Amino acid sequence: MKQDVKKGIGHVSIGDSYEGFLLIREATKGLTSNGKPFLTLMLRDATGEIEAKLWDASKEDETLFIAEQIVWVAGEVNQFRGKAQLKIFSICPAQPTDQVKVSDFVEKAPVERERLIERLTEAIFEMKNPTLQRIVRAFVKKYQESLLTYPAATKNHHEYVSGLAHHIVSMLAIAREIHKLYPELNKDLLYAGIILHDIGKIKELSGVVSTSYTTKGKLLGHIPMMVEEIGIMANEMQLEEEEEVIVLQHLVLSHHGKAEWGSPKPPLVREAEILHLIDMLDAKLNMLNRSLEKVKPGDFTERLFAMDNRAFYKPLFEK
Amino acid sequence: MKQDVKKGIGHVSIGDSYEGFLLIREATKGLTSNGKPFLTLMLRDATGEIEAKLWDASKEDETLFIAEQIVWVAGEVNQFRGKAQLKIFSICPAQPTDQVKVSDFVEKAPVERERLIERLTEAIFEMKNPTLQRIVRAFVKKYQESLLTYPAATKNHHEYVSGLAHHIVSMLAIAREIHKLYPELNKDLLYAGIILHDIGKIKELSGVVSTSYTTKGKLLGHIPMMVEEIGIMANEMQLEEEEEVIVLQHLVLSHHGKAEWGSPKPPLVREAEILHLIDMLDAKLNMLNRSLEKVKPGDFTERLFAMDNRAFYKPLFEK
Amino acid sequence: MKQDVKKGIGHVSIGDSYEGFLLIREATKGLTSNGKPFLTLMLRDATGEIEAKLWDASKEDETLFIAEQIVWVAGEVNQFRGKAQLKIFSICPAQPTDQVKVSDFVEKAPVERERLIERLTEAIFEMKNPTLQRIVRAFVKKYQESLLTYPAATKNHHEYVSGLAHHIVSMLAIAREIHKLYPELNKDLLYAGIILHDIGKIKELSGVVSTSYTTKGKLLGHIPMMVEEIGIMANEMQLEEEEEVIVLQHLVLSHHGKAEWGSPKPPLVREAEILHLIDMLDAKLNMLNRSLEKVKPGDFTERLFAMDNRAFYKPLFEK
Amino acid sequence: MKQDVKKGIGHVSIGDSYEGFLLIREATKGLTSNGKPFLTLMLRDATGEIEAKLWDASKEDETLFIAEQIVWVAGEVNQFRGKAQLKIFSICPAQPTDQVKVSDFVEKAPVERERLIERLTEAIFEMKNPTLQRIVRAFVKKYQESLLTYPAATKNHHEYVSGLAHHIVSMLAIAREIHKLYPELNKDLLYAGIILHDIGKIKELSGVVSTSYTTKGKLLGHIPMMVEEIGIMANEMQLEEEEEVIVLQHLVLSHHGKAEWGSPKPPLVREAEILHLIDMLDAKLNMLNRSLEKVKPGDFTERLFAMDNRAFYKPLFEK
Amino acid sequence: MKQDVKKGIGHVSIGDSYEGFLLIREATKGLTSNGKPFLTLMLRDATGEIEAKLWDASKEDETLFIAEQIVWVAGEVNQFRGKAQLKIFSICPAQPTDQVKVSDFVEKAPVERERLIERLTEAIFEMKNPTLQRIVRAFVKKYQESLLTYPAATKNHHEYVSGLAHHIVSMLAIAREIHKLYPELNKDLLYAGIILHDIGKIKELSGVVSTSYTTKGKLLGHIPMMVEEIGIMANEMQLEEEEEVIVLQHLVLSHHGKAEWGSPKPPLVREAEILHLIDMLDAKLNMLNRSLEKVKPGDFTERLFAMDNRAFYKPLFEK
Amino acid sequence: MKQDVKKGIGHVSIGDSYEGFLLIREATKGLTSNGKPFLTLMLRDATGEIEAKLWDASKEDETLFIAEQIVWVAGEVNQFRGKAQLKIFSICPAQPTDQVKVSDFVEKAPVERERLIERLTEAIFEMKNPTLQRIVRAFVKKYQESLLTYPAATKNHHEYVSGLAHHIVSMLAIAREIHKLYPELNKDLLYAGIILHDIGKIKELSGVVSTSYTTKGKLLGHIPMMVEEIGIMANEMQLEEEEEVIVLQHLVLSHHGKAEWGSPKPPLVREAEILHLIDMLDAKLNMLNRSLEKVKPGDFTERLFAMDNRAFYKPLFEK
């Protein structure tokens, strides 16, 4: 096997030479300013991604180098308009004998799948309210596979394989501690809200890799879709008369916090407000930790769009 | 029978004396600044309402003069803080022999119930798309009685008995003409959206008289509730695979036009945009016509809260 | 004549070859990244427009290929940054013998000029209020030629030859039907407002083709300019004492609906509010219909800047 | 003559007794909570105004004590809901023999009328551009009397007799100095803009005393009305072809600075921007100086609505 | 001793009779609508407060019943404009022999002072960064007494004796748990930010009881005042060269999260963002828990101004 | 010496040839679309700056042509994407014998340094309040050198050598005249506020040439930094008890006028409001005068980002 790469593509620096297998996430045709065809390739492995240009692309290249194809690449990392770009010296499609598979080239949650399902199960087991517990259990069963593989978003936070479950499990851990400090909170309701709040994304998003929005997702959005699903599920389980159902639907409906952010009702139940705050806390820490990891003490991160376009400073004294 | 009133309470002027039957819509106890009990009564008939104070109210008065009670009143119309107030000279509860009933004292749509159902039926009959037609027919059947009696809102526009049906029927008439002028529009989709867009109000609001919001209405709102109901109905009718269902849910979801106004998705289908515009057009004309009717040419109406607090001018040259 | 084009430039697809006459709407000089001169041409016919690059442009090319010149072009349609671009194989200026003229290459209203003037005349004829009718008649006479050729805007809606008259005539048709449904409306006032509301654009915009803003247009805007013109016209006709004049000026002044949108007073007369709504309804339908026409069922349109940057969905079930 | 008042009503303190002539600016009838009629009188002299209640008002009182009537009053200053209120011991209408007249009871600019006209004339005399000078001269001549008596607003700033001229003359003084420091400014244009910018208020407001808005003022506003008047004046003087006219109209149109504040175009000419800033500077200083005059060092003023509801602090060290 | 009250004034219901000692928090003179003097008293004990009116107040009453005076009151709880009001039957000042003191009548944190100082000390002891620890220790020493008695605000959240320390200690507990879940966080920095973030309130607010804003507080606000104090303290401790000082000042400066909320810089350091979120979380839970405690399951709380004026629902199923 | 340039680089037009010395302000490496290295150079002299591309840059070029290097250039001015670009024919680093120095290539205030210090001294000399005068004098002494060389900003207004002092001196001149017209103003306070308001920029910005923001500047900003510095200075001078200090800190704190613009408190003292207005007036005139100087009568300036992106018109009649 040709591979002898030292570090992943997410960790290379300007000037490094690179050799190894990468997955084509996206391939776009273009014309240079003097009319010659080229391909822009977004190449990735489990550690990150990089843009590359394939100059003077032939018709054959256009059919070989397409999205979801794994390729072997040799090249050098240059800078283009302030961002790293891979200059390709040599590229060819991976062969069956290379024994590489797509799932090796995507980013995954830093927690194992087994551990995620275990923690989710523990939380459901802690719940005492039978109505809430039954509904949550039904949804986890219905969507188990997707729940364990879907990302929590297409970008910004937890945008990796199992990101959805990772986000839920982190939020449950925060909720458990907040509940200990403020025992007035209804833990069962908070847990139920956390586990179900983003499950609508399974129908809003197209899948685990190269994730985009479905037409239904664009026209309705995951929040109203999940409110509807809870209603249908409650009907099937003959729980539609229980107040827990309405309050749980309210938690899902209001978890974006404001109308402008997609929640037609703001949180009007204590646990709805706390669900919204825990959701923000975990999403922001996920974004911040991953961005700060990439910069040296004394530097600022790149601007984070989902955090009001702020660039964050990593103090020197943390060295 | 004691009654000899010339004009309804909605048409009296400052200085008029008044005698007649009125319905107590609301009764609140108070204390004067020197500690004496009094009752504030909101009194109404089919033409409008007026505030009245019952001074030195006895304990018996407090049990006699309560909401939903019809009373015979004699008094004089005074002005208090810029608004008309009825000074009560004499008041007593109506007797069975007076043969007055609550339904005579509430405002009603200016179109007869039979005419409303007839026009609604015509519109459904015009529809050609079987999926849309079946869903609409199912909802009209399910909610027929409420649909024909509910107001369209608690205040601002069509806030009277049969206001919901009146609003729907007026919108259908506009839609029919707009469709003739712009035949690219899908009339069936537009009709279906118009008929269903506010049906969620039947569960959001408490009833036909003294209307308030239900707890479910406050926590979820009529828009997500109706999106959910369409989903459940489509499941029952085995239409859940039809694209019409999603698009119809989108029309309902987006009919307030903007996130800040309660639609988590803005209109993203042509007919959704037009539904929103026709809804505004009919609601605004209903408010404007009823307000302008109360003022003389050359004057301004009172400020209309739901129209950005504007006061509208009635030109003199219209005389 | 060399022409044998099958379809207009507005209807070509990526990969098509193209041959035919086109009008240069705009020509800009540029330098490639290695310093060679080229021309960027915006080429159009009556069906739409396309960008083209003329590489290695000589000094002579720069004088030949300028705005308002008709050219014969042969080339192929490619994609560049997600948009269609014409790759030019051959280009030369049209000759007198080709018998092509500029007016054949601009987009026109889908309604004939004669039909537009006819409908406008009918509407004026319907009016009964002599003051309003006289003012409207005077303006239509004064600006007749421009009124029948100007676009309604430089972009977004009705941005084609006779767009202004087309917009007015469509709005009159809606107004006629709305008036039938809500007879409280003053039809004469509404008609007068519709016909005059955008006539200020004749002085705000530079002309029918390659339309831009005049200095006066930039400094004052069509709304205050038209309010002023109505005042001057009323003076000349000795109508300055009539209340109709002020109310008509108010309709023009307020027709954008809000201060932020250029109306220093919001609508404060019923017909002013309705004028604003009908204006939006017709403008939006014009934009939506023309955008949706370009996409297939199941797809979304490009983002429409003037509609809050939304992309609209064309349902599959409409097929 | 009965009068022996020491200080004006604008300078009395809680607990003071008061005796003297006052003008009734406004009289409103009311009913006490136990149904007895009373009058609320807004009483004023040249130094300020105070509210008073006349309890147990007879029918005769209601006809005697009306707006614009001068009365002799004896009473005591009390506090009511945090504001001073005059408790009336005795009140009677002034008699012809009292030789008091309305103009003695209204607030006036602190600069004499003769001095105002003198300074205005000086400024016009300084102007060199004949077009601008002629237009300004024509307006000053046309409106001379009103210009010298109107307030600049109904409230907030310069809301007193001759307030409009006082505001203009103060702005001219600032402009003269700013022009010396920044000689690039076109002084003639700036002067013309200052003199004309608020003249539209003469038609927007109803008059000098008890000022309210005219119907035309409410429907059009002083800005578009003045843009129109300049156009008409330029036509009459055959100056309509001069660019100065458009630019001057732009200065008037844009002097509120932003669309939300009533200027459909923001300042797009240097002198328009400076006009806007000088207008704000003078208006704000007028408000601040008059509010701070009423409080002691170490205190805050009442909240000033027109200055974003701020209360301003008067430093102690200024003593 | 006369006292035999069963429940605190914060727990009485409409219709209850009441007898006991209360503290006058505020006393305001007024006049009834027929000119008679009365006193409005805000009366409180450790459980809450109630408004009362003392009718026909004599000059002596006005000097007896003033702020900070403890009184013995007998009366009945009535309703006035939707709020509870105490109708006074009998009132007299407390006597020395009654052995009641002001500190018994104010609300206190639900955690003992000793426990608060203990937890604060523990947190400082956990810190490892010497610069941060020294600064925090210096401030806790400098302000110890105030820190343990001041409220965290004049209203909305933790507005009671020791509220500031209670808020800090609760936030430290949350921070400790969040840090365990996200060990990337710099705990020392977060602790230092939490302990110091609101200490500026000690100079912004006037004191522990009847708290208002100081002039310095109104002109500068607690955030810039504390940034300055940290600078001065660092200078005195010769730590001004340490980066920790700037970053700590940044945490204090940015802890309101947005410019509109009083932070001229938004959080630009990870721990600053988390400090802001923990501050919101604890403040909101404090408000929510105290409001919900006052209502029955199935009801909504009153509107909470500091939470966007929302009324929160207490679910029935929690019973 | 090789130089024979006629006009500065800020005054060249498209098509001009150019020869002369220029300073490299910034140099960035890039790759052409076919992978060849080039340098983008921002070149400047005292009159302005221009972009240039150096094609086929060698490794040696990359080390020779770096920021702060002076070079001799021959070339031609072309247009690229609507902006002027220098096409380089020949370029070489300046030699010691060329006797050119960096300070000759930067823009400077149009007023001499000696004149600036003289006017500043005069203003301080005019001040009578000893506390304010002592503080101002101390700061001017502490920062004298930086105060006379720093720009007032990195872009938009007074962004040149000595821009800070130029801005202060211009504002003092306006303040002197405004004070004459409105003698109620406290001139000493206004002067002190003007002189100190932006001194925090000396620590917020990195230096005089190639100015950027310091880390401390990014985390705290010049406003809180200066409030802190005044506090420290007052402590050192034992003036911390004087009210002047707080009020002066308030002037600095509030001089941006609104929370959204970086002032956590809005102006709450008369002189603070006027400081804010004079700051805007001088900054805007500086921007406008310099932009309008570059365009011909009848044209519009480029869009000015700091003035709400407006393009300003230069009237023709000013010719």
C-alpha cells in the first residue's frame, strides 16, 4: 500500500508536502481566465479538509474525480487568498486492493458509539414520569440507527458523524448537574426535552455524509416537524390526553428561544428556558473548543459565523 | 316589557340618556380612593360595548351582576378619560319573562350562517386536486359547527360570532379574482390554504363568547397545532406520502409571513406568499371599514393597535 | 442574413452551442491575472441576457464592442462560478444589411402597447370624481409616450419596456375586483393613486434602455418628485384648494408603506393602505411568476433579492 | 388691579401659595370617582404652566373657564403623582379693566423680534449665489409675519412664540463659525438650507398659540410640503432649470438625517449633512439648557423624551 | 408583645385579615380626588411586601409613618387594580419594648452568611494561578463586609440581603461542574471572573436596604467601575504587566454579552462567554424559581419584566 | 538620483505612466490560477496609495519586496475591477545614496506639529478649573510624543500621522465657538473631554505606521482603557475625591453616544452630549472634505463605509 502519511490533512501547515488517501467531498468544474478546464476538489480525511485545484482537467478526469470517490494524492500545501490549498503533483483513484473505505475519512464524535447509547439509556432509566419515559423510549427505538450516526447540524457545531447523539449526551450531563444544584427543576421533563429536541433533524437533513437539507426540511423545518411527530406518537400510544405531551411539544417548539431564531413560542415553562440555555452552552463550547484547538496561545481564532462572527483570543498565560 | 331603546349601545353619543337590556361581558370589583366598594361592568349588545361603574355596590350586587348576566339598565352617557362611560341610574337583572337571550347581545358576522356554509361548499366544489380537496373536506366536516361560530381572533379583526368563517369566505372571494388575473396560481392550493390557515384557532381559543386563550393555545399556538393536525389527518387518510400535504402544511406554517410574526418559515411557495397577502388584505379592510364607519368625514379614527397604532383619516370629499 | 438561432439566449442550457445576433448591454475592460486585456460583455436579446468574455481583446475590439452595439456571435454555453457564461468562438458587429434594430433585443411587457393605453383609458373613463379625473387625465396626457415605454424599475419587477404601464394596468384590474368585494372603498381615489403612484419614475430614471438613476432621482427620489408635480399641476389647473389634491398626494407619498421604505408618512387613508397592498401584490406576483417559469417542478428558484432573499419552491404535484 | 405675584408660575415650589393672573390653555371636564363634575385646567403665564383642579364645577363654571380665557387665581401649590398641582382657593375671569392680554401669558424667544429679523437679513445679505439668495428672499418675504411668530415645534425644543426664527438665527450663527473653520463648505447653500428647512412647519402647524397639526400637516408633513413649495416658487421665478434648486430641495428633504426620522433620502451633499448636524446641535442645546435651568446642581433633570428619554445630571462642581 | 401573626405578608391572600409588625419601606404623601391628604405605605417583612393606604392622614401621621420605621398594623387584604392592598384598621409605631429590629424585616438569601463565606473561600483555595488568586483574594478582603450583605441588583434577581454573595456562590457551583464536563476550560480564570464580575455593584448601588443607584453608578455603571478598580489593584500589587489582568478585565467588561446590554466588548475569550452564560443561567433560575413558587400548578406567573415580559406556566402534572 | 516624478501616486489617472520612489505598505504572496507565484504590493507616498502586481515573482523578489521597504518603480496605471492598479515595468529597492526615508512616504496632518502643540497649549491655558486643568496637563505631558504622531483611527477619518492631535485641535476650535454662542456650557469640562476622549487610542493602536489593534486594544477598547487611566492618574494626583474626575470619566465613557457604538452609558451630562456631537461633526467633515476633493463637480464620491455607505454628490454649480 502506497500510504505513508504522518499527520492528517486537518493538521498540515503551509509548506508541508503531503502524500496519502483522501476522500473527495465535493468536485466542481471551472474554467481558468484563459478558458482552460480545471476541477476544484474538496478533499478530506477524519481530521479535516482542504481545497485542491486539478489544472488542465481532461474529460476523463471529470468522470474519475467525483464526490464520494477516495483518491491517493501527492502534493504540497500552499496558501491561496489566506487559506491553505493543496497543490496536486499526482492523483489517482483508490483501488479495491487499497482497502480504504469512506467511513475512515469522515469526522466522528470523540465518544464511541457504544458509550453514547449507554449514556442515553442510563438517562432514560433515571426518568420516573411514565408518560415522558414511554414517549422518549419510543422515539429512541424508532430512530436508533440514525440517532447514533447523524450529525447535529450541517455546520457550526457537532457537524460530524454521531454529532447528534454526542450533543444529546453532553447536554444530559450538564442537565444532571444543574438539577442537583437547583432541585426545583423537573429532571424528567428536562431529559425528555433534551433527548427529543433535535430529533427532527433526522428528517430535516439528507444523511450522515455530504449532508444537505431535504425539501420537507426546507419547507417545514425540524422544529414543527418534531412537534407533529410527538403528536402522532402520542396518538398511537393513546397518550394524547396527557398534559406531559403538550408541555414536551412546547419544549421542542421553544428550544431556539426566540421567534427570530425559529421558535414561534418563546420558552414559557421553566424547563424549556433551561433546555434552551443548555443547548446554547453545549453548542458554543463545542465550537469554541474545536476552534481554539487550532490556534496557538497569543493568537485569535478565525471568525466564527455562528457566534456573531467573533474571533476568540487564546491567552498566552495558558501555555 | 320595559325596553324602549332607539339605538344600540355601540351608537350612543356623550350626553345621551339610555334605557335597555345589556349583557354583562365582564364584572370587576374595586375600591374607591376612600375605601368604598364599586363594580366596573363591561356592558354590551349586538352593536358594541360600553364601560359602566356601579358605585356603593353591596355584597348582593356583587353576586347579582356577574359576567354573562343580562341586565336592564337606565342611565346617561358621560365621558371619562376621553372615553364614553355609562352613568347608571337604575339596574336590575333580566327576568325569564323578558324573553331576552345571550345570543342577541353579541356581535355577529354581517353575512348569514347559511350563506357562509354555501360559499365554503362552492369553493370546495371548485377544487380539482383530489388530495387537497379530500383533506379540506375532512376538516370542514370535523369542525363544521365551530368553524361557523368561532371568531377569527379575540380582538382587532373579525372578532365576532362567525368571524372565522366570514374571514375565510371573504378571502376565498379575493383569491377567486386574483386567480383569474394571474392564472399561473394554483387555485386549489390557495383555496386549501385559505380554508385551513386559521382553523387551529378553534383549539387555540376558548370559545365563541368571552373568548380567551387555552393553555395549549398559549404554549403551542394555532400555527404549529394546525400543522400537526394536518399531519395526523393525512396519516388517517393514508395521504402522508403526497407532496400536497407538505406544501399545504407549509402554507399554514408560513401564513404569518415572518418569523417575528409567528411563522418559523417565511412563505417559500408562490401560493404561500399570496395567502399571506390576501390574509392581510382582508384583515386590514375589516378593521379599517369598521373603524371608519364610526367617524365623520374630516375626522381621524382612534388609533388602531393592530395597524401600527395609526389613526386613519376619513376624507371630507367623500360626503 | 446569417441568423439561424432556434431559441433565445434566455432559454439556453449549459453545453448548448449558440449562434445569433445579440445586443451588447454593457462592456467592461479587464486584465487577466497575467496582465492580458479582455472584455466582459453583457449580451442580451428579448428573452434574457448572458455574460461573455472576449479574451485577448485588441485596441480595435475595445472600440468595436461597446454598449448598445448589436453583434453576431457564435459560441458555447459554459458554467462559471455557478452561472451560465457564453464562450465566444466568433464575434462581429452587425451590418446595416442585417436589418436588426435595438428594439428587437430588449424585453417587453407581455401586453401590447395598444391594449395598455386602452385599459388605462377605460379606467379613467370609469372615474366619476371630476377633480381626480382631471388631474389623472392631465398627467397621462403630459407623459403619454414615456408612460407607455418606461420600465417600472431598474430591476426586480416589471423591469422591461412598458413595464410601468403594465404594472399600472395590472393593479387597476386588481383594484376593480377588490372594489366590487369591498364597495366601501373609493374607487376613483384608488384608481388615481394607482395611475400616478410611480409616474415620478419617469424623471427618476434615465430612460427605457440601460436604465440608471438621474442625479435629480438620486437626490430627491420619485416619491417627493411626484408629490411636487401633483402640487404644480393642481396649481396650474386651479385645483389647489380641493381636498382631493392633498389626499392624492398622500396616496403617492405613502405608497411604500413605511418610513424605512421611503414613505415619510405611512398610509393614513384607507385607499392609501390598499394602494400599498395592491402594489406589493402585483410586484411580487410579477417577480414570482417570472422566476418560477425558469425552474422545473421539484426545484427552487434562485434567491430573489427583493423578496428578502428567499428561494421559492415549485411543487412537483403541479406537473 | 388685584395682582401682586412675586414669581411666575414656572418658578413656584411645592408648598408656595400663589395669587395672580393666568391663562387657561386647556380645560377638560371630568367626573370624580363618586360621580361629581370637576374641571382640569392647564394654567400658564410667560414663565411656564401648572395643572389645577376645580372641584364641584357648576354648569356656569364650565362655560366661564374655557381655553384662551385669562383668570385671576389664588391657591396653593401641592404635589400630585410626583408633579406640582395648584389647589385653587379662588378663581374668577379677568375683567377688561384688568388690562391683561393673551400675549402676556405665552412663552417667547429670549431674543427680540427686531433682533431676529435683523440677523436673518444680515445672513441673506452675506449670500453671494444669486439663485439661492433670490429664493430665500422670496420665502422670507412671503412668510415674514409667520416666520417671526411661529414656534419651531409643538413641544421638545423652541416650542414658544418666535421659536422658529430663534432656531434659524441660532443655527445661522453656528454655521457662520463652522464655515470659518472649514472653508470648503458652501456657506450660501448652508444658509439657504438653514433658513428654509423648517418653514414648512408654518403650514404643518395650526398657529402660534395652542399649536396642533393641520390635516394637511398630518397627511403630508412639513418636509414634502416644503420641497413642493420650493418647486412651485422656482417655477414662478423661472429658476426651475438651476441645479441650486434641486440641491436646496435635497437639503430640506434630507435634514432629518434618516428615513426612520422622516427624510426619504439621507444627506447626500456635504452641506446637507452639516445642516442636519447643526439642526440637532441647536435643538439639543435648547432642550438641555432649559431643562438644566430648572434643577439644582447635584440633581438630574426629568426624563427628556426627545433625547431618548435620558435624565441629565447637573454637576455639583459647577456651583 | 402584641404580635400573633400566622403567616408572613408575602403569603397572604385576598380577603385575609392581618395583624403584626411590618417595616415601612417607602412612604409617599398624596391627595384624594377631593383634596384630602393620605399616605401610601410600602410595608414589608422578611417574606415580601404589600401596599397600604392610610386615609385622612394628619400632619402627625406624616411625621410618624416614614421610611425605615417599624409599625404594628391590623387590617384586611383587599384587591386594587388587580393587586393585593392592605386596608388598614389600626396602625402605630413599634415601641422599644417590642424588641423588633429592621434586619428582621428584610428578605435574605436562603443560604447562611457563614456558609457563603465558606464556599467563597473554598473556591479561592481551589485556584492555582497565583496572579488571579492574589487579585481575587485582595478584592474579597477589601469588600468582605459589603460582599456578604449587598443584593445582586435592585430588582429582578437576587434582590435581597446577601444576594450578591448568593449569586456568586451559586455560579461557582455551576462553574465547578461545567469545568468537570469540559476540562479545556480554565477554571481559575472562570472562578476569578465569577467572583469579581458584579463587585462593582457595591459602588454602583447605595446600600443594602432601600437600594438605589449612586450618582457615580448612574454616570459610569458597575462594569467600567470594576474594570478600573482591577487596574488600580493590579498597579498596587505590581501585577500590571501580567496578561491575566487584561484577560480578567475583559471577562468583567464583557459579561453582559452585548453592547446593547452594557458590555462595550462582547466575550472574546472562551471563559468570558461561559461566564456570561452561567450568569444568565443562575439569574434566570433565581427569578423563575421565586416566581413559580407563588403560583399553583395549572397557572401562569405574573409577567417577568427581566425575562422579556413572559408569564411562565407551572404544569399540572407536577402536582 | 533617478526620480523625476511629476505628481504623487494619489493623483495619477488611468493611463498615466509613472516613475518614482514608493513605500511598500504591505506585500502578499499569491498564486495565479495556473499556479505561478506573484506578489501583490500596496505602494504609497505622502499623497495616497495604489495596488500593484509583480508577476512571476522569484524567491529573491519575495525577500526584497517586503513591507516598509522603499522601492523605485516605473510602470503604467491600469484599471482592474473598477480600481486603479499600477502595472510594473521595472522595480528595484532604494539605495542609501537615494536619500529617501520612510517618513517622506506617509500621509501627514495638514497642520504642522508645532502649530498643533501650540494650539493644544493655548486651550489648556484657557482652562480655569484647577482639577480638570491638572489632569489634562498630566496626560498631555505623559503622552506628548505619541499624541503628536498617532493617527486618530486606522481608517475612515484622520487616519494619518498626527491625525489624533489634528482631530483634537479642530474639535477645540469648534468648541470655543459653540461656547461663545451658548455660554451656559462649561468650557473647561468640554475642553478636558475633547483633549482626553481618544487618548486611549495610543494604547489601543499599535503605532504610527501600518497601524493595527493591540491585543489589549481588542479585548478592552480605548474607551474603558482611558476611563481606567483617568482613575489611576487621579489617584496618583490625590484628586480621586473630586467630582470633576467622575464627570470627566463619564465624558470619555459616553463619547460614542450609544451602547451599540461602544459607550456603555449614553451622554448624561450636557457637555458629554456636545462632546459627542463635535466629535461626529469634525470626523464627518474630515471624511467628506477628503473624499469630495477627489471627485469632479457633477460626480458622486465612492461609497463611504463610515457614513452609512453613502456616496456624496459634488454639485456642478460650485465650479
